[in-house]
Amino acid sequence: MEFLQAAINANREIYDLLQSLPHTLLCEQLSRGYGGDISVKADIEAENIFIKHLGKFGKIYSEESGIVGNGDNTIIIDPIDGSKNFISNIPYFGTSTAKEKNGIVTHAVVANLSNGSLYIKNSDIFQKRSLFNNKQENIVPSDFSNIGIFEKSYKSDKLHDFLKSEHLKYRSMGALALSLSMAHEVKFVLYEGPIREFDIAGGWYICEDIFRFKNDNFLLVSKDKGIFDKISNFIKEQSVNGFF
């Protein structure tokens, strides 16, 4: 629980920081980060906060700076998940933290900093909480969702037509770890493109109890086996035929 609480405390500090500084200052472009994207001030400030709170638990592996510190555990972070949304004032962005040892994730906290939702998981706790109050609830699959999330859909050629033919509605939200953490609440989460560990480590662990598929170019998660089978079989068939 100590790691989870430290990650929650870090997210509270990051939220306060984003509220206190001018948006134009937080969007100032700095250098190109370890993950290949241009870092902005919000990314670096959030990373520093995470290092301060989580560095004692192990070495930090961050999208911005790569490996920082040392230790038996690896703390995988995306300081601002959906930073392009943040820059564009689109209210869907957050953070992702995961504690890993020997290649196995054991703890994760993914935050939606636009509405204060926290998705928290370890071997004992699997909850959605709020940054702003004491509200918390166990995470269980929702029976009410009728829309999926298809991240990076704008780069896809064939999946659009397939999803349309199956009458599967979706949105492209722009924050992968956060979208994966919401897999219990939506119809499915689909991603097409290069996969980086700091983009998925926390969210992938949070949705490990439902149906998941991953290869070099695709991620798919769904609580609905019928939908999961339809999409995953299509991806596998197209891959075998050389279309993906």
C-alpha cells in the first residue's frame, strides 16, 4: 500500500501544479524526450514530482528521461499521458505509474487529471477512487457501455471499415494508459501502432482480468468475449494475409 499511496500523493501534487501555473508556461517546448516526443514543461515537472515520491521504491523508467536511479524494482511512468490533449485543452489526460520486478507488474496507479479519477491495483486492491474526496468503488465490468475506444484510429486503414460493418461505435481519445484503465467501463479498447512500455504498463496491468490481445502492432482489450473474438480474429487473419 505504501507505493500506491506515494503514487496518489504524487498525482495530487501534479494536479495542483497544473492548476497553479499558467497553461502557456506548462506548454513550453523543451528537448526531445527519451521516448522520442518533444517534452513540454508539464512533462518534466510531473516527472520530477514522480521521481521525488517514487524514487525510493526503485529505478525510474520514464518517457522523458529514460532510466533514473537504481534499485531492484523498476517504476515505469508516463508523467503526462495524453500530453497533446493537455496542450490542446482537451480534457482527457493523466498519468501512469507501474511498479515492476523481474518483468512482472505488481502495482499500478493511472490517473485522469482532468476529472480526478484514479485507477488503482495491486494483489489486494482493485479500485476506482477520486483525487478530490474519499469516494472509492471496486472496479467491475459495466453492463451499460455501448461505445469502444480506438486509439490512433486516424492511422488505421482497414479496421475502420471492419468496425463499421460490425456496427461497433468508437472514439479516439488520445491517452492510451488511461483508455486501457477504462476497459471495464467501455465496450472495448483498441490500439494500432508502435507499443512503448511506459505507454501501457499501468493500464495493461489494470485490465489483466478481462480479455486481452497484444502483438507488435496492436492491443485489444474487452470485457465482452464476442466482441473480443470478432476484432482479434480479424486482426490475426489480416496479419496472416499480409495486410497489417
